[in-house]
Amino acid sequence: MTYDLIIVGGGPAGSAAADAGTEIHASIEAFYLGQDKGHIPYVKGAVDAILESFGPQAWIPERSFSHELGYGGKVDLHCPTIVLDVKTKEFTDKVEAFDDHIMQLAAYRAGLGIPNARCANVFLSRTNPDLAVIHEWTEDDLKRGWKMFQKLLEYWQLEICGFTSISLLEKEVAYGQWRIHEVSV
């Protein structure tokens, strides 16, 4: 049996926005690694907002993890007590945060093994490169987000993959029984 994994993209406009976001993320990562990659207004806006909200921290950029529940991720920025996820989007003053963001951060802190870490999104405006807005989630939000994430993970494992055991998933991938299709919309 072969399983299909379909990746849906946002077409040319979505691709350009994603590329810009990737470049800005790389610049922020470079800053925290002591390197210079450019995108100075975005980096300055992000660094200033992070410092103002959380004070000086020993930030670790772009750390990957895998969790025993069968998921993994790459965290934009964290320290032993805080997990941050950077989002670039078009906005001028207000920005909305969504349940997807809570679930992602709740899963990240569990995946990093720091389940009580504070979590926040750092929204960077592509409209105004100096503008960064921090949205810190409450502990109640994060507990709800973790429960939501676990339910969606379980759904994905049961409905899409047909199993819940990560060891089975590893075997399926190892035997090449997944085909990945990228679809642009």
C-alpha cells in the first residue's frame, strides 16, 4: 500500500510571501548566532520587541526536535523558560492571533521538553519593517492548545495515516511507501 501526502501551496503570491518570510527568519537566526544576514529593519524590530517583552535571555535559534508522540518541528527561538515563534505577515498596527498559533507553540514547548515555558508569537509586519508585535499566550490558552494539538495529531494518525504507532510510521517511510505531491493553488 502507498500513502499520498499532498502539500498545498498558495500559488505565486503565497510563494513570494513564504520566500520573504524564510529570508527574514534566516536574518533573525543569523543575528542570534552573531552573524549578519541583512534585513536590518526586520531584525531590529524583532530584537527590540523581544528584549522589551522578555529581557536579556540566552536565546537558541532554529532548533529541531522530534517527540515520542510522532511529530517534530523546528523552533524559531527559545531559551530554557520561553518559546517564541516568528510570523511575518502584512499588517500596519493590529494583528490577529489564532488557535493554530497556540497549538504550534504548545507542541513546540512539549517537543523541547520544557512543558511549562512561556510562549509567544512575534509578528513582524511586511508592510512596516520596523513593526513587531508580541502576543504572549496565557497558560490556560497553552493547555487548551496542547489538548487541541493532541486531538488533531491523533486524527491525522488515525484518518490520514491509518495508524497511531510512530514505529509503524517510521517503517512505512523507510520502505518508501509515501509519495509526496506538491500542489500550487
